[in-house]
Amino acid sequence: MSVAHKTNTPVSESAMIGISHLYGPISSKTPAGNQIAEGDTTVVAPHVPIVAAQRYIADINGLIPTKSTHFNIVVRVMTIWKMYETKEKKNVRSVELALIDAQGSKIQATIPGRMVKDFMKYFKDEGVYKRLSRFDHGLNISGGYRCSKHEYKIVFGSDTLVESAVDLEIPNHVFEYTLFAEITNFVANFDYYFDLIGHIIGFSDPIIENGKKRISVELEDERADTLKVTLWDEHADRVLNCMNNNPEYPVVMIVH
């Protein structure tokens, strides 16, 4: 990547920008970049029902599927994205949710395509609080697009209940930052999403490719290791706007 703009502002004062919805882990072939989950393949293991009791609120980390255990969880929706049957994005195979509870524990949930119309009315926005019960489970083996290291994932069924919950002290996100050296040396776990944080030290001029805007950004982490990241469309615009509007300040970027 040829970097057109270099910055050398010290990080004593900084502007912060968060880049979210970069679905998919960074490829082992391309150590930096964003990949979109839509169009890839998801495998959901055969599942066993988990029926929730109405009074007991479980910790996400305590979700162990057994026939005699009943679960009822209260969560915040961190991220929502769609998985499609084809690259043309004509048929939705499933809707995926990244959920977090008051303890900061995370789990992925899947709404199968045939049930998307029934359940998406409850999940129009990210950040909402929901009480979930009567859900099924599947092993968390969803190919390369796993947003949680939990052994299991929630699978919505025809009996699943979704209710609004009161505002609780549930964090918006819990970041687990990966060092750049772990990525460039290929020792990071590429089976799961990971979070990045770094100071922007350079960025390219935008390139229009097949109607989409693309820029390359060079980041530096706390150990002074660097990593190049590719951003598209609105993510590229957010970085360019932040850099152009804060020329005297360094910009710290979180990729989630």
C-alpha cells in the first residue's frame, strides 16, 4: 500500500473514532483488511431445545444445554448483520446477533431465514435491551464469522420468546484487543472476530472500485508495531472526515 498522507502528531491529545461492522476476521492471507460476512457459509450444528424459566436470569457464560436446565437471559444487542444465500444478496439465509449481558459475557445468536420476518420486528435497532427465553442452541462452529468464543450459540426457534427489558447496566461493548504483531506473525486466532486499536499514522487517497469507495489506513499500536487496514464506503468516509476535521490532533481508531 502506498500511503499518500502521513501524520506525526504525538498521541498526548487525540480524537477517537470507532469503526464497527467490519464483519469477518482478518484473513490469514491478507493480514489486514475488512471482509463482509454476507455471502459466506454458515454451519449450525444440530441443536437441542433449551426452554427458559420465566424468573431465573442466567449469565451467558452459564448457558450449558441440558434437557433439565431452563434459561432466561437479559442482553443488549451489540451488532446485527445478515447472511445471504448468494453473493447477489437476494435471499437472507439468517440474521446474526452479537449479544452481551451485564457481566460483559458475549454470545452469538442466529435467526434462521424462515423466521426472520417473525423476529426482526424486535431487533430493528442495535443497542436495545431484550429478555430471551425458550431458545435452542447450536455449537458455535459458524465457519469464519464467529463473534464470540462461547462454546455454544443461541438459535431462535418457533417457541422463542423476545421481550423488551428495562435499561440495565449492560456495557455497549467489551473490547478484547489483539496486538498487531500477533496478526502479522500469524499467531492470532483467525477463527474469531478480534478488536484492534491504533493511532492512525497514514492513509491513502480514496479509490473508487466497482462503484465502492476504498481507502487504506496505516495504524500503530502501543508497541509501535504497524498494521495496514482497508476500509470501504461509509467506514472510509468516517475516517476521512475525522482526519480532515482534526488535522492538528492524532486520531485513534478502534476496529470492532
